[in-house]
Amino acid sequence: MGHQAKQNTGVYLYLSSLMIFFACFAVGLAIAARKPLWGDEIVSLNYVVRSSYASLLTQRILEGNICHLFYLLQKVFCDLAGFSLPMPWAAGDWQYVDPRSWMIVRLNPIFFMSLAITLIFYYFSRFYSKTAGWYSLFIALSSYMIWGYWAEARPYALWIFLITAQSFLFLRLIEAKKFSKSTGTLLVVVHLLLAFTSILSVVLVVSVSCLLWIYVDKDWRRYIVLTALPSLISCIYYFYSPKWQWWFSNTPLELINASIPKDRFLIIFLFAGVLLLSLGQKRIGRLRFFNSDIIKEGIPYLILTGLTVLSAFAVIFAFKLIANTDRQGFEVPGRYFIYLTPVGIIAVTLFSIQLWRSLQGKIWPRLLLAGGIGCLILFRAVRTYVLVKGFYFFH
């Protein structure tokens, strides 16, 4: 009976994940068909379709993001779809309306954003519960940056997917307290792919590696290919990256809140507060209100979330040092910190689950917790709905 139930659960999970992926892919295509290409997408597309695979791999990319992986994958997707520039686009008329071509050139981000959303649902469904899976899906779909870059022919969706995969591999290793061959190898691959996706990936590679060294394995040889090699790749890319002028139109908090809104920070702070309270109650040996063992499971990811947010502030501070006040050059946009989005989604989902489980058997506190967190996530969902509805391509 138990084996049959496990089989049924597996079938449910795979079918549900498959349906979510195809539904997300269809939504991405619908967005892409209503959204004209804009400046950065046009520059990237021009570069990709006019370059060979050899030149994509060997020549320096003259764009803001000079990491090769996105451009290589973009060419693969375009070639598999048999895409060539429509004649008006080739002639420089990018105002020419061609919904089919809009969709084709965005197959790459649509695929990876759909995969990231599906992976979030799959992970929490498999390792926690069906309810947790659907809750994580709701959190993901109520995130502004997910919708804003779902169908954007730039590296952001790929970046979100890779960071999502990195976080889940990190959580599996932390739980196992040892490097398994498969999980460790996958994490090495993800770190290398992150290095070839964005220079800023180095902060996540180093943060995850430091925590794994503390919690899992202190053998320095393991971190040569896991940490040192990806970091070296990112440093080389940084050395060759263009050094432009920057200016700010948003405050540091506004830039970060675009990826992790204030209401989600409240949930993270609530978890941190309960964690401190549970550790305190365990130390004094009385007033055991929360299950501290369950709460403590979230410490590594809480530290990772904190390090990731601090890294964003550090990057903003570095931009501030070279920024000008006469608005010359380029504005520092919130999308540069989109790597906070998957970390925030996973943190909010994970911490909500652990808070709920720590109150097992306590009905009224659970109801109070559900009401408080429910209000916060519903507020974010409504806010995101209003923003998404206001996108010009939904008019």
C-alpha cells in the first residue's frame, strides 16, 4: 500500500510539473507576442544572428553583459527554430510588427523562466508537501521580476534558473551534510554556467561555497573547481568588461525592493526573530513555544539570503563611488539585482513552511501565523497583478 501511494505521488508530481511547465511556456509566448523588441534585445539579436558559433565563442562581446553563455544559447534556439531576421528588421526598421518573430527570439528566456518556476514547484512538492509546492508556485507567480523578464531576450531568465538550481542543490547538500557525487557534480556545473552567465554570479558562488565549507566539507581541494575556477572566470570577464559612466534615479532600497519587496523582507525578519526567540527559549530551558530544531534548519539559507542582500548593497555602493550627478552614461537599473528574486522566493517559501511546522499542535498560533503571512503574500499578489496588468503589451 505504501509503495503504491509513493508511485501515485510520483505520477502526480511529474504530471503536475509537466503541466505547469507547458502552462508557463504558453504564458511566456503570449507575453512575447504582445511585446515589441526594445533596445537591449535588438542589440543582442543583431549580434547573435550575424555571428557564427566560432565567433560567439572566441570574440569579445561589445555589450554590457559580455559573458558568452546567453548569446550561445540564443543562437541555438534561433537556429533550431529556423529563424532569420525579417527583411524590415534586417533593413533597420525595428518598428515592424512581427509577433511570430517576437516569440521565436524569446524562446530562450521563456524556456528557462518556465523551467525555473517549475523547478520551484517540484522541489517544494517533493521534499515538503503538495501544499508547499502550490504555495511556492503562488509566491513565484506573485513576483514582479518574474513577469517583467519572463519574455525578455536577455540573460535574466537564464540567470534566475541557474540561481534557483544552485539554491536547491545547496539545500540538499546542507541537509545531507556531505557531498554526494551527483549533487556535488551538478553544483560544479551550475557554478561554471553561472560564471559564463553574469559577472555578478561570483557573489553567489563564493557565498554558497563558504557556507558549504562551514556546514558540509572543509576539504579545500573540493573548492578548486567548485569555487576558484568559476571565480577566476568571473574576474577575467570583469577585467574585459566595459567601464561606463553610471547614475542613479532610484535609492539603494528601491533597487533591492524591486526583487525582494518590503513585505517579503517582513516574512524573512519574522523568521529571524522567531529563530532568535527559539534559541533563547532552548537556552533557558523553559517557555518552549516553538520547535527550535525545525527553526534551526533554516539558519544556512537565512545566512545565504543575508549575504546575497549584503552583496547587492556592496555592488550599489561600488556604483555610487563612480556615479555622476549630471546623468551622463547609463542609469543603474533594478534588473542588475534580479539575482535576489529567486533567493527571495525560496527564502519566503522555506521560512513560511518552517515557521508553520515549528508550531505543530498549536492551532491558534498557527491561525495567527497564517493570517499574518497570508495578508502579506496576498498584498504582494494584488500589487503584482496591478503592475502586470499595466504592462503595455497586455492592453
